[in-house]
Amino acid sequence: MPARCILSTAATAAILALPCIAHAQTSTRGETYTIARTKGEIVIDGNLNDEGWRDALRIDRWYETSPGDNTEPRVKNVGYLTYDDKFFYAAFEFEDPDPKRIVAPYGDHDYLQSNADFGGMFLDTRNEGHTAYEFQVTAHNIQFDAVMDDNGGGENGAPDFFWESATRITDHGWTLEIKIPFSSLRYRNKDPQEWGIMLWRNYARDFRYTFVSTKQPRGSQCFVCRENTLQGLSKLPSGGHLIAAPYLAADQAAHPSGALGTPLVNDPFGHKIGMDVKYTPNADNTLDGTIRPDFSQIESDTAQISTNQRFALFFPEKRPFFLEGVELLSTPIQAVYTRTITAPDWGGRATGKLGGVNYTALVANDAGGGSVVVPGPNSSSLAAEDFRSTVFIGRARKDFGGLSFVSMLMTARESGVDGHNRVFGPDFQTRFHGSETISGQWLVSDTTTPNRPDVNAAWTGNNVRSGALQLNYNHNSEHFDVNTTYKDFGTGFRADNGFVPQVGYREVGGETGWTVRPKGPLSRVRTFVNLDTQDERDGGRVIDRTVRPGVNCDTLRSGFFIVQYQADRIRAGDVTFPRHQVQFFQRISPSRHFTQVGVDGNFGSDVDFVNVRLGRGGQFNLYAAIMATNHLTFEAIANTTWLHVDDAAGVNRSLFTSRVDRVRANYTFTARSFVRLIGQYQSTDRDPSLYIAPQAAHDGVFSGSILFAYKINWQSVMFFGYGDDRTLDEQRRLQRSDRSVFVKLSYAFQR
């Protein structure tokens, strides 16, 4: 499809959506509350006897939304709300007939499991009906904060905020107090204020029960839109808040003096000084700046097996600088993926709302050193980005009625003589009838690749322009659901600031399901069937044809499982192969100490994409989360992927077996300090005689680390860490390949 046709299609879809947007329903909210300013002092200690709580707004009407259908909660829940000149306060009394069964393991900030006892609230401080701050706390005062976005972003736990909490377990349940500075929140410049709010409790026993202060109808297309309305907030701070968080980091690394197995030699002592700055000129806008940001505290990426994969693997963003207004960077096509900004020397960002338009704009100077995804219709590759570039990312979104929007995105990566990539285009979403959603995005890209064929064959200094289109329709009701997707990605489309590993294809797909909620060990059962087809845009060759029927269920012990059968025709090279697999996934919380156990994987026929032939294989993954004590927890992962093929004589033999084994132990002293140990071993065993190109028979890497952390808040931290990496040599012995020690000190000054 030519770019002008794609533009016409997207523009027409957006124009047709506008009447629906203009008539978006606004009657989805729960009841209205009126809050009053506190008349006394409140101390955050978990005790609700303070004078300040005496005249607080009391909320005792709650609903069980799962597994019950907006029924009376089986235990009592009461919330209290008030505020003063600087802080917003919330308190909760959660009844529990057997407090000894409360599950609330200690852990790091944001360590929250679905089978734990926790509670808190969602705050929509702009009263838009689609995006809210989330503040949750376990019964042992482990905090979780996030942004919940109905407009495609979902729940994102990466952002962190400044706030305080305290809990107490009593003989009849537990209590919770929360104190949030207004400087941590973004709200409209008006007086009085009107916010959206939802109070929440997670109560995990035979099932996972959720209690909410407003009804959540089954089949709803939105969550935040059902919020309560909070009135009475007046004379709130108007802005002028400043946070400066300087840091000092130092490290000492060592590498082999010669070949693998030779003694380690220390590298020069390294140190780095930098700073993050956040300024809120008014309550609705935020300016962020960073100089030489350091991300050494980030935990190692989640274990994933990359053997025999066609496309690059995705890892989530965890770095604080990129997470202000993170919901504005989420679009149907993932044209923004901030982990592509590998090593910024500096960065600046503005986020907020002006003239009724939500916006974010980010610019950074990237020193490079990472990898760029070079996409294709049937596979992708990685190319080393060893050059500097300047990055710009901007998005503006206009909301209509709280449930719909139109938006514009622009990204650019300018690398001088090493080329450029520029992406621009609109997206939209509209909801109507309470159960229908239509969304879409159209983008065009202009790219000049680096003239570096030595790095990647596709990098020849050529200029390409192309477009990408994605349209989605979703219907959801109490029992019946259906969603469909259409994609059309031009062969020359590139999004170097995003994660788009596949281009040059057209795809039509959809899924429909039927849900029932029986009584007994199964609280929800959904049967479904998924259909999908992909073809290359140039030549129309088949990429994939898939039919996938299955069933998924919610069970006792906060359990969930899915079983599905997949029959598809998939292309490797120039050959299309039939493939049949049984796929499964299960998670359950069997006991207080085995807080979660899971198994997932698949088995059946599979394709050897490297050597272009059909084989038989599978994947089997095990997961366990163990709470040895309230302070000591373990997580264990054992993932295995294998493939067998026939040799030239027709004898079935093992082509490869890849494994990832990972153990994570965490001892939490208090909610502020912990020690964490991680050990991970990744290995692959191959039969080189079955490969077309030369391959190593064995490879393996072990990574071990220990980290001590003390956190006053998410930016006032102290880290001490040690890492040890080892690589498998030709004699299958693990030889030390890297050693590192680091320390980081950071403190947030606030005004």
C-alpha cells in the first residue's frame, strides 16, 4: 500500500471516530465524596487515633468485584481521607477474621505479589477519567506505586514517587496510613479541585478477592473511568517544587590479562558524578534534567532464551529519568522504547498539560555503545551502535470525554555522518456504548542508514521512506469478547527510537472468547479461538498462518491456567512448514510459604529457523517464589528449550538444548534496607554436525551478584555491589571473565 493510501486510510478512520469521541459517555463514575481539611495533627505510624482523623471523610461502602460481581464484601473495609496545606492523607481499617493468615513478605520497593494482603488507592488528580496514580501497601508496609492508564498503557510499575506509609497488624485485621506530598502529584491549576479516586483492597485466601469503593461492571472497556469523584480540595500548592539528586558512583572492574582462563587484571579505577533535577513550575507541568545519569542499581534483565528466535527480545525500561509521564509514550505501534538511548551524557524533558493538551518532550545526547534492531519481514538482526546521536521524542494528546483521544507523535535520532531516523504521525482511540473500542496509528519514517556494511549488510548509507499502519477493534461484554487487528508495515519503515523488529508485512488477526463464572474450584472459565495471517508486502509470500483454540481459568489458591492448541504454517527462509503445538501456562499459590509456583511451555513440532527444516521440540519453564520467613524470600527459575531434527540418514537427533537457571535470594531487614543475591547460568549444547554453518558444541555464561541497599526514598539511596561473571571454555570449565565492585551514593534535596 503506498504511503499516501495509508495516510488516507488512517485519516479517514480518525475523522470517522471523532463523532464517537465527542459523544463519549461520562456517566460511568461511582458516587461523589466531599473531603474536608484536617483540623489536627496526623502522625504516620499505623495508629488511627490521631486528632487529624476525627473529622476525616469516612468511606465504608465497598464492593467485591472479583470473584463476586459487585457484591457485598465478605470482610469489612473502611477508608478515611483528609488533607492539609502540604499533604494528602488516606487511612484504612481492614478487617480480617484470622490475622495469622495474612501474607505480606518483606521485600524491596514495588515487590508486590497478587496473593499478598495489600491495600491502597488510585488517584486521578487531573480528573480525566483514564489515568491515575496508584499507591498500594502490603500489611508489612512494602510500598508499590505505579501509573494506571486506560488509554493503552495499562499498569506501569516503573515510575516511583515520594510518599510515606505505615501499617499495623492487630488482633482483628490491619491498619494502613498513607501521606502523599502534593508536590508528588500533577493536578490542574484551578480552585477548588475535583479529583477521581478509588480505594482498593486485595484479600488473598481460597481465591484472590478484590474489594473496591466503586462498582466495576464485568465486560467494561475501562477501569479508571469507574472512579469515585472527590470534591472539596481547595487552596492546594500551585507549584515551585524543586528536587535535586546528585550522586557519586565508583567502580573497579577486572578482566583476563590474556586468553580466557588467565589471571584477572584490574582495570583503571572508575568514578562518575552526576545529577538528576526535577522542577514543577506549576502543579500541572514538570521539567526534568539529568547530567551523566547512572543506572548501576538496575537489576539484571529477566532471564530469556534467545536460541532459535527470529526477532529481537524485549526488556522493560526501569530507569527513573525516562518515567515521568510514561503513559504518554505508549502507543499502538511501539515507536518509543527509551532503552534505545543507551548512555546519555545529558538529557532534558518537559511533561504536563497546556491548553487542554497533554504533552511530553524529551531530548538527550546518547554516547552510544548499545545495539540497534535492524528489522525485516521474517526476522531481525542487531547492529552495534558505536557512534553518538542526538535523540528527540515528543507526543501531544488531546482527550475527549475522558474515554477517547487523538494524538501526534514525533521522534528523531540524528547521528550526523552516521545517518538519521525521523518518525512522525497521528494515533487515536475512541470508546462507545461502554463495550466498544477502536484505536489506530499511522506513522511515516525517513531514514538514512549509516554507511557501515561491515557492521550490518543493510547499512549502506541509503535513504528509505516508508509508513506503518495499525488499526484495532475490541468488543467486551460480561460473557462475549472479540478483538481484531490490522497491520501494514512498509519494508523501509524504521523506528530507531522504538521497538519494531518486524517490517515489510501485512497482518490480519483476531480473537473471540466466551466467559462463564461457575461456582466451586473454578471462578472463571473462558474458551477462545485466535486466527492470524501474515504475508510479505513485497511478493505476497506467506509468513505465518495460525489457528489457536484454547481455554483459560481462574482457580482456587489465586490460580490461573491456560491450555491451547496451535496449528500454523510458518516460513523459514523460502520454505513454509506446518507446525502443531500444545501450549500451556499455570500459576498458583499453594501455601503461605510457597507463595507462587508456576509451569509453562509447549511441545510438538517446531521449525529450525537457522538451518531451515522441520523438527520436534519444546520449551519447559519452572518458576517458584518461596517465603522462608517474612524477611527471607527466594525466587527460582529453570527454563529449558530443545529441538530435535532428522540427520541425512533420517535418524532423529538433538540439534540443541538451551537452559537458563536463575536463583534470586532477598533478605529484607526493614522496608528500607535489604541484601540481594542473584545467580544465573545460561548454557546451550549443540550438535555442530547438524548445522550448515560452524557452531560451538557448548557455550555457557554464569553471572553472580550481591547487592546491599539502603533507601530513604527512591532517589536517596546507598548501594554496595559485587559482580562475578564466568564463561565456559573449550574444556567445559567455567573461567572468570569479569569481576566488578561498585558503590553509589545519592541524596535527594527537596524544596
